[in-house]
Amino acid sequence: MLILTLEIVGALFVRQLEHENLTNFKQQIELPSYVENSLTQELVQTNTKTANRNINSTLQKVENNSITEIRVVDAKGIIRGTSNRDQSVVGQKANTQIVKNTLVNNRSHSETVYDSDSKTHYYITTIPLMSGDTNNVVGVVYIRASLESVYSTVTSISLIYLSATVITIIIGLILSIIISREITRPIEEMRKQTLRIARGDFSGRVKVNGNDELGQLSAAINNLSIRVEESQESTDAERRRLDGVLAHMSDGVLATDRRGNVIIINNMALQLLGVDDEKEVIGQSILGVLDIRQNYSIRDLVENEQAQNEVILDGLTDDTIISASFSPIQRESGFVSGLVCVLHDITDQVQEEEERKQFVSNVSHELRTPLTSVRSYVEALSDGAINDPELSPRFLKVVEDETERMIRMINDLLSLSRMDSGTTKLDLEYVNIGELFNYILNRFDMIIKNETADDSDQKKYTIDRHITNKSLWVEIDPDKFTQVIDNIMNNAVKYSPDGGVITARLTDTHNHVILSIADQGLGIPRKDLRHVFDRFFRVDKARSRKQGGTGLGLAISKEVINLLGGQIWVNSTEGKGSTFYIALPYVPFEEDDWDDQVDED
């Protein structure tokens, strides 16, 4: 209110001051009557040159520091004289509207303008010069005066008033603060004490200044502080014991109030729920936190024995399966004041159980197929086919092939088992990876030539090589690496179309060598790409089994590459083929370093 009042008074005061100064200024720039009479007489003279000289002389005699320029304009609008030293405007036409208005209306005009070039306010007035004989307008006196002195004065006074206003406001605020503090100091002390109690600080006491209402309230707050401190110490001791137990539990624990809102949660529960801060959970319904609202209510969790035993929370987080057990918190009277929920991570158990079931199912299926085939052919041989010179060799060949297939599968399973248990031994040595890669591919070139020569019905394909000429020495197990390349090349050969091209590439980066084998086969559907290296997985099960695959080759290849510290992956477009990549760690050798190492050996 003080600021508003001073602003209103200041605005009125400054406005009135500006009006008075402008009025006084306008009175100061009025020309003496003798000057106007002299100029009128000169304008009616017929000798223009002489009259102009006299007009200029008269204007030069006018002494008024407030006036910037005086011009005399005749009735035709021609400038006849100016008080400026620059007389170039004399004889020119006066184009200002205010001069024209004065000549037409025979009345004085005035206006205030702002010159943007000089950034100055000017006051302009025009006075008609009337002939005494005919009472006609014979000319106009154009006066321009600078208003900077007026505005400078108003600005100075405004600044003085503003300074006084600021000082007054500051003094008023200081006085109001001092008075208000004297009045509210006891209440402020009680407020601070209650805030300290709320924060758990019971050390302070409120000063009792008298026996009035405020004094009695201060004493009550002091007594309350003592009672709350004693109760808080007892509660804190119990909570610390409870927190210690909860913090070291391997299971997640949540506790709720009687409405099912979470009031306690330990760190393990936060981890299992994928929550970073307990503030995101505290106060929320346990049904929403565990995402079981559609299947259970709070009453169900309290009364349902099945819910109290175990509830499986599948999908609560991306890769975790959690079992939740609920137990009501009951008082001696039987009143249920809340729930306790215990969370246990059973992801590994479920996955191991699923993997075990899947493994048993896959092995049983893979062994049953060749065993059924062997049994059928053995029964046929027992029924007399062994005496048939044409059928018996064929049946025995089938039995042999299926037996070999089972042996290969069992050997592959044993290899995977050793890798899983960590008992696989690697015979590491530095090998020129380019020469080894070429050697393996040469064997497949030879196989292609032999198959083409022996059987004209075999499909034809070629191997296109793009292998760097650099010597890349990589520490690997040559036998196991050869097994990996054989597995990938065998798949490429199996699924390449007749006349297709298998492209083999080898290049190096700063710290890896990259091998790739690309075929032009049917490709792998996008949904199956992440399962390609799973055990017993086949994109086309019927075709793979017909071609003798066990579904373990790529799984073994992945385990071998992982043991070598590398990576293996596949890119594929369905209908256009697949490309398998192998990246192995590689430390480049300079020629001098290699020579030094050979010399040391």
C-alpha cells in the first residue's frame, strides 16, 4: 500500500510539474511585439532583397537562449529569413504542415516533435503576421525551441522523488519488520521448536516469557517435546533392530497398512521390483506395486490360503520370475492391521526346470527318431530282408548312418557338457589366421570337385574368397576353430541353392580380426535369429533332420568362440541368404617385434 500510494502521488506530481514547466517555457519563447511589427513591415516592402536583409538583421537581434531557430515565411510560403547562420533555406518553399495551417487559418499553431537524428524534443509554434491596414496575413513566424532543458529538469526532480520514495519504502519496511518481529517472536520460537520436533531434534526448549496464553502454550510444547523424545527413542531402537533384519535378508519384504498401502520395503524387494527409490513405492497400493489388481483384492490376500502360500509374479520385470507369499498382521484382538509380503526370486529355478524339461524333450526326440528308424530296419532284416542281396546292404547302410548320427549327437552333447562345466582344455597357439582359413576352404573346394565328379546330380556351387594378404597372427586353438568353420561351412553348403556362391571374407580392425561366411540360401526369419545358437534349434526342422543335422553345431561354435574370447553373430534376410560373422581378439605385431620374439625362442 505504501508503494502504491507513493507511486500514484509521484505520477501526479511529475505530471503537474511537467505541465507547469512547459507552460513557463512557452511563455519564455514569445517574441516581443516590436519584433513582430518590424517583421510585418518588412514583409509588405516591395524591395525583396532589402527586406530580407532587414528581416535577417531583426532576427539576429533577438536574444533568447531557449529558441533554437526563427524563420520568417511570407504569405506565399517562401522563407524570407532565418536566425541560423546557414542562410541556404532563404528563398525556398516552406513545406511544413504547421506553416500551411497558419497561413490558411490565420491562427497560431504549436506542437511538440521528437527529432530521432539528434534525439531531442522540440517545441514548434507559428505566429501569423497581420497587416495593420488590410488585416490580412502577410506572413508567418516559425519558432522552434529545444525542450531538453524542460525534460532535464523534470527528470532530475523525478530521480530525486524516486530516491526519496525508495528511502521511505526501505525505512517503512525496516520499521514494519521490527514491529512484526516483536509481536510474533514468541510464536516464531514455538513454530521453530515444533519443526525441530518434527525433524526429530528434541534438544531445544521454548522460552516462557509469562503466564499468559502464549506462555502456557510454550510450556505445553516443552512438555510435549520431552514426551515425544522418550517415545521416539524407544521406537527408533525397535526400528533399527527391524531394519537390520530386513536389510540382511536375502528375500524381499514389504509391509502394508490395513488398507493395503506399502509402508515398509527392504532393498532386496526394491531390486526384485526394479525400483530405484523406495519413495516410488511407499504409500502405493500393494496390488498396483505387484501388478495383481486384476486377480486379487486386499480381502483375497488376507483370507485366501492359496495367496498366503504363494503367488507367482511373472512379467513384473523383464527377465525375473518372483514368488510372493502373503501373511496378515493381526493384533491380539484378531484385528488385521496390515499385510506382510515376502518376495523370492525363482527365475533361476524356473529357467533350470524349463531347460531341463526342454533338454530331456529334445534329446528324447532326437534319439527316438534314429532309434525308431534303426529298429524298423533291424526288424525288416530279421523278417528276412537280410537274405535279399539288394535290400540288405541298403538297410544296413541306413542303420549305420543313423548310428553314426546318434554317436555324433552324443559326442556333441559331451562337448557342450564339458564346456558348461569348464573342463574343456584349449591348446592355444599363435596361428596365421589367413592361411588356416584358406586351408579349411581348400578342403571344401576339394569336396565340391569330388562330389561333382562322382555324381552329376549333385548341386553345384562355388566359394568366392576375399581374404586379406596381411599376416594376421591370432592366438587360438586350431582344432576347435577348424570345427567352428566346418560347422558354418557345412550349413552354408547344405542350404545354398544349386549354382550358388558362398562368399568367405577375412579382414582386420585395430584390435580384432573379422571372418564372415555368406550364403545365398533361404535365409533365417527375423523371429528365429535370436534362437539360431540355441541347442537343438532348427529353422526348418524337417529339412535339417533329413540332411543329418543335430541342431548342436552352432551352439558348439558359439561356446568355442566365447572360450577364445571372441564373438559370433548372424545377419540374415529371409529369401536372400545368411551371413555368419566371427570376431576374434587380435594384437598386431610389428615385423621387428616378431623377429625379436623368434630370436628369443
